[in-house]
Amino acid sequence: MPDIFISYKTEERPFAERLAARLTEAGYDVWWDAALLAGQRFEDEIGRALNASRAVIILWSRMAVASAWVKDEAAAALDQGKAIPVIIDDLPHAELLLRFRQIQCPRLAGWDGDVDYPAYRDLLESVTRLAGAATGPRLSPPQAVARLERRADDAQLWAAVSQSPMQSADEYRTYLLRFGEDSLFSELAHIRIAALQQQGGAPADPKPRPKFDWRPAILLPLLAVLIIAVIGTAWYVLKYRDFFVSQAARDAATRCATWSSGSHLDWQTAVPKLTDTAAADCQLAADSFQQTGDYKAMLAMVRLLQRHFDLADTLSAEAIARNSGLGSYVRGLMFELGMSFNPDFDRAFAFYRTALQAGVSRAGGRACMLGIQTQRINNPADNLFPLCQASAEAGDSLGELAMGYIAEYGDAGQHIDDTIAADDYRASAKQGDYTAMTLLGALELRSLSVPHDPADAYGWFKIAADAGYPWAIRWKAIANEIGYGTPVNIPEAGRLYDQAATMGDLISAFLLDFAAPDFSINSMSIFDRREFDRLRAMATPVGQRMIGQGYRRGLAAPPTPDISLKAFLKCADTNALCQLAAGHFYQFGPDGYRSVPNMVDMFTRGAAAGEMHAQFELGLLFLNGQGVGKDLDQAMSLFQLSASQGNVDASEQIKAITNGAPQNP
């Protein structure tokens, strides 16, 4: 029987599940399945679980205080001296049941599962005081999920057996056979078996033997052999039913597995991009190979790409319950990237480690990259570097990418070595990893120890950019701006920066001066911070703009307007994007630096060079009569030029002007 009983309103099952998972991970045996046994007919089962538990957690909420079931369970727990009330929404303490108003209640409203949350720590202390220290082993998140899934299966089978219109002792024996004597209702099952046998009475007297007794002597053994054969065949088919699927399903499963291990990753979900048949293939594979959790995990990856995060959550849990390492990997991605859950790097690490132990080499590379992002890679206690090595040695593209990044920046106590980094990036890029393609191309442009090869670099940028990868789009823009491996084309560079910035690339936003004015370097990821530093060191207009942004925003040193403006002006003679940055500085800079004539001059020069953002800014000046005569026709002409290059803001202005309501940003 359980250590802890959780009482809650059925509609708040997700919160109860989150709490049950944390307590299970801590080593407690938790009963929280009353929602699966709702109704008067299961009062005996719920009462037994509550009475046998050592602590009862009541999840009070506005809905719970109106629930007769929750109030009855709370009263019983209070009578037995083991009630632990908790408030999980904005319910005022004064609206609790009268007997609970004198008891201090931790408030867990908004709790997302963080084990260090103060109110949760208070709750855990109360549990320890009433139920004692946990006697079970501490579990990883996947192990806890699997245990709770088994508990839910236990309750669901019991509900099905108990509600059967033709109950029999054999049904309860089946329940015991599946879940054993430590099941939730083993004692009750034995009681009902005995009652059903007693109701059946003594077996009737056997019929007299037929006159010719040779028939049963022959037929009965034959019948026994036939029954054994049927049972054996049924068992074999059930156990090995995966071998009895169609060839079409097998082919679909092969294609699904090939797709799921691909290196062409979607930049938002970190799973392979969908092919034309992946969704249908993985659905057929998951339906056909029910015993194999991996295909459910692959289908969960499809659902992530389709943004059906709830379905992905369910499928990954089912995969983990079938001991699928790939299911743990998918769950790790969901916790890392905040898909269906709040981002939780600790739980992501735990799932990745579990997946790696199950043979999913990609999990090592993913954990390694997350370790770099959080800088846990440099904490010897986390021991992450071996994960990177193991994944790379297994030939996984993510592991090779991680080892390359470690070599380039000297993480995990390793020496900086661009040559090794380029080799690792190239190995990953050849498998199709877009990040590796981008980082390899960048090394070929800026490293002193790697052969300078602008044409090869631009080729890598183009492949990854054409696939929609933001970092690569930004580097393709840099190449167009500077003339690396392709002729200088600043209007095209501006268009590409805009595309990458729209997709969330912070460095591109800096290069266009689009980042929020109050943006802090502490808000930057380690990847963006290092890229910012590398680009500042480039003796190019790109480097000048990054220097200007750094001193303007105080990203690398205290804000210094003089140095910032000088950096922008240093490249403004020949570069339209530098003219755009200088124009913004004259428009929005500190007092004493703003200059309408200089602003107009910079935007005019940038617009004349064909840069779409400068065209848009100059159009706004004509629209509002700021520094120039108000001229709607001239504004419209500039907006049309900008919109023809893909500027969405310009398109919106054209639409507004056409409708007679021009916008004034």
C-alpha cells in the first residue's frame, strides 16, 4: 500500500501527476489514481488506499472545496492525523473548510515541478514528518514516469475487472497474475475471489461414465493436446506479434527509423525535418509494432514537428513505459526546449543520460551541447565530457559537432585547436548537420590555423541557409556583405539579415540594430556571446558594427557613445548597413548626439544604395515630415522599393496608406 495518498479534483489531474512524479523520484510510493476509480462503486478501494497510507496530501483549490469527494477524503485524513493540506491556485485561506483554516497550508500556485521551490520543500518536510523518510530508491524522471504508468495500468485494469457485468474469480486471478501480490488491490482481489467461489457453491456431481469407457481415454488426451496447442499458439502470437505484420508495415518502419536518425535537423525542435512520407510511415510503424516503444518515440518526434506537443508528451511516455531509450531522448528535448513543459535543464540532462545508457548515442551529443550552453561542461562534477566523446566515437553527428565546438573554444579543460575543430565539424557536416556546416564555414573564413577558403565556406553556408537554418542565413549575409566567396551584394545581405532576425537570430538583430534597447549581455546564450566576440574581432564593416553596438549598449564595456558612433562612421563611407546603423544612432542616440540632418543624410545614402531597411526608414521620414518635407508619394515610392525586397513592415505601410490610414511608428 502507498506511503502517500493524493486527494484532488479530477480536473486538476495534471498538477497531481506533476506532484506524484516528484515524490516518486524522491523514493516514495504514491497513490494518486482515484480519478481512474471515480464513482460510488469504488468507495471501498479508495478508502482502503487512504486508510493504508501514512500521509494524505489534499490539493485544495476553488474547484476542490466544492467537491464532496475531496472534502470527505480530507475529513478522513484529518481524523486520522495524517492530513497535509496544500493550496494550488488563488483560493483564499479563509475559504478552506472550517477545520483546515487553523492549519498552515503551503501555497503551490504556479508550481512547475521545481524541487527547490520553497513551498515544495515545506511540503516535503511535512511528508517526511508524517510518512518518515522515503524507503524506496531515488528514481530518475524516466523511471518515475514508468512507475506511475504501471500504477495507472493497475488501477485501470482493476476498474475494468470490477465493472465487468459477469465477474468471475478468473478475472481477479488475471489481475493478480499481471500485477503480483504487491499490486494496489491484491488483498481485495483475494477477498473477492473467495466470495465468488463461495457464491458458486460446490461443483455438481460428475455424470456417470458412458458405457464404452475407451472414448474418454482417447478423446480427453487429444482434447488436452489441442487446448495446449491453442494456448501455446495464442501466447506465441501475442508475444511475437511484431513478426506477423505486413511487408508494407516493415518497409514503413525502416523508412521511419532512417528518417528519425537523420542529421538534417529542424532548428526549432532539434528533430529531423519531415520528409514526404515520415508522418505516415511512423504512424503505421507505431500501430504495427505495438511491443516496440521506439516507434512510438519516432511518432512523438513527428508530433513535435507538427506542434502537437500534448500528443508528443503522451507518445514519449508510452515509449518510456516500454523501456525505449529513444522515448527518453524525446522527453529530454521537450524539457530542454520547453515543448509542452517549462524548460528544465536538470530533467533534460537526466533523460539524456538515461537515453545514452539505453544506446541512443545522439543523446550524448545533445547532453554535451546543453552542457556547453549551460557551462556545466566545465564542471568536473557533472562529468559531461565523456558523453561527448562517446557520442562522437559512435559516429553521431551531434557528438562530432560538440567535440568540434569544445576544440574551438577550449571547453572542458581542452586546448583550443581550430584544426581539430574543423575536422570534427567537417565529419558532422558531411552527415548533414546544419550547425556544423555553418561553424565549419566560419572557421574557414576567420581562423589563422585553418586554410582560408571563402568559396568552400560560402558553399556550406548556402546549403544550410537554403534549408532555413538561421545561423547559416546570417553567415550567408556576412559573406554577401563582405564578398566572401561571392560578389559583394549589400542589399542581399540586408535581406538575409532580416530573414535570420525574424527567425530569432540575435546576432542578425544586432547587425541591423533591431535588438531591444535594454538588452543585456546576461540575456545572451553562451553561443551568441562567443559569436559576438568573434565578429567584433573581424576587421570588416561587420566587426565595426558589432563594436559600435557593444559600446552603444554596454555589452562588452560601459556604454561609450563616442566610440560607438566612430565605429559606425568608420565604415559608413562605403557600406549601406553601416549608414543604417549611423542613421539610427543619430535618430535614437543619447542627447547631444542626435542630429536630424545627419540622420536624413545616412538614411538617404543607404536607400540610394538599395538597402531595404534604409529605404523604409527614409520612407517614414517623408511620411511624417521629419527632417524632410512631408511627401506621401515619395514615401509610397520608397516603401514599394523596400517591400519588393521582402520588407514586411514596408508592405504593411503600403496597405495602410492604400486604406487611407498610414501608420506612424
